[in-house]
Amino acid sequence: MRLPTDGVTPIPRLVMVDDFGEDDGYFCELTDPLFLAPGDRVRFDGMRMDLVVTRADGGILSPAGTWGVRCGRDRSRR
């Protein structure tokens, strides 16, 4: 399931996640699984390489995880 990570769009339903990826290949593999509730918002803080969750009640959480880069498709092939 693709989840919005723009920090603005609320999560539509309860989900459990163990990693987040961005379209540019960066990902964060969480130390522990995380439950996101409806209304939570997620964003990547690229300057600090942090994942930030703003809870629907206004609380802020920065779950621990490991950052990395996943290899993409070979774009030279058509």
C-alpha cells in the first residue's frame, strides 16, 4: 500500500508499517513496527534523515529506523 509522506495528507485507515520508501529510492526500515491511525500524517525530514509522524491528536513521534537506498530499475533498457 502506498502511503502519503508529504506531511499534509492524513492516513486514511489503520495500518501497520515496518518500512517507508520514497520514489527516489531512499527508505527507512523501522526498528519496531508502527501502527498509524486514521488522521495521522507522515513526512520525511530530509535534512536530518528522520521519519516524523504527526498524530491526529497533534502529538509528534519520530520512530527509530535505519536509512538506506534501494536500487532502481535499469533505465537504459526499454
